[in-house]
Amino acid sequence: MKRKKIVVYTDRNTATGTLIPRLRQSFHGVTLKKITEADLYQARTLDQNTLAFVLPGIIGEDSLYPAHIGAKGNEALRHYVEEGGIFIGVCAGAYYACREILYDPPWRAQPKRAKPGLDFFNGLARGSIPELGKKGDIDWFSDCTVVMITYKGGQRQTGIAYGNGPALYPDITEKNIEIMARYANSEGQPIAIAAKKIGKGLAIFIGVLPDIGYESDYDLSSHPVLTEFMQTLKPHEQGRREVWDMIISKVKQHHADNGRVTLYGKPSGDPAP
């Protein structure tokens, strides 16, 4: 029997430094396969052993996904998901999965609009969140801040890393959306994390960065921006873990329901506190 795998798109400009280690911790015994544009069209990349395809955030603001993935890649991804696979879009990956994109942070002279064509989410992905967007520079996580979200039906609240990702606004006709988290302090509390059934599969849209957590190793970092960011994350680490586990549990439960995996114990991507 072939080993199950998680496929992560790691072509130019992708930001996977914290995402890949977190995924490795969460999926014990599963191969983590990094792919680029050329790999996406190969039949074995998105086969029945692929538990999830992950489209991560990016470094900077200029996404290469429309050029690299395009109509042919969109077709491959849609077929994979409709046949039972899972798409996970994080930050720029979540933008790309939506029918319409409006990127209009305050530092841009003109808003950026796009229709990538994947259309897993029928609605608008808009960012950055007013008053929370942050233009980056060469420092680590310089474009990141902490945003408050609610989850578990609004019963829980935590701060979580945010890097100019989208708020999600579904069309009134959008069906099968499960709202997993909302931006707590933004007007109308738009969607921060959602899941949607597509055919036999599932798409998960993540506007925040739950893979980025507090790391004590950076407390004395020579990068002051990084040190400050870690201290801001520190009191929210338990909530971040809960949000990450919520997402991972969604992936595992989907495949358990379809007989692809067997669930064992807690899904956490972190060691016990």
C-alpha cells in the first residue's frame, strides 16, 4: 500500500517556513511532498493517496499563483477535490481560491482586483483588514501582526498571527459553507476561516496564519521586530493551538468519514504545554 501524503506548493515566493514543520508534526506517518509548477500537472501528484493539497501564503505582495497555476492547474485541483481530496488555502492561497479578489491596503495607490478562476469560494476575498494591514520589509515577519478572532461558534476568542490575508464575503447564493472563525473586531465580523464541501471533497480557506506561534527561541533575537512579534503572540498560544487543531481535525475527520484514514488520539501539531 502506498503511503499517504500531504502536497504543499513550494514554488517561488511561497512562505512555508513555519507551515511545513507544523504540518509534519500534525500528520505523523504521512509523507510531506513539496511540489512546484511542473509537478502540479503530473497524475501522481494529486492521486487517491493525497490527503490534502496546501497552497500557502507568499513572501511579499505579488502572487505568482495566477501565472504558475492558471486554468490547467485550476482544472487539476478542481478534479482532485471533487473526487474526495482537500484543498487548503492559507492567506494568498485563500485569496486565490475565491471567485473575486480585492486587495486594497492603504499603502497601495490603486486597488488590485482579480478573478483567478478556481472559484472554490463563491464570493469576495478582500484584504487587508482595515487598520491591521502592515507593509513588510526585509525583517522576519515584518508584515505580520496579531488579530483577534472568534471560533467555536463565537464561544472562544484568541489572538492569532495575521499577514494581510483576506476577509471572506460569500455570495448570498453560496451553499455548504461552514464558518470556522470570524474576525472579532472588524466591521460585520467577516469570515476568517471557512470550510466548504465541493463534490466528494472539501476546501478550507484560511485568512489568518495559525501555523505561526510563539517560539521562546526568539525571545532574545537580534531582530527587534521578530522579538516584539513573538511577545505579542505569547499570551495567545493556547488559542492558536486550538485553532490549528480545529483545522487539522477537519482534514482528518473528512478522510476518516470516507475511510481513507483512521483517527488516533489528539491531532495537535505541537508538543504538550
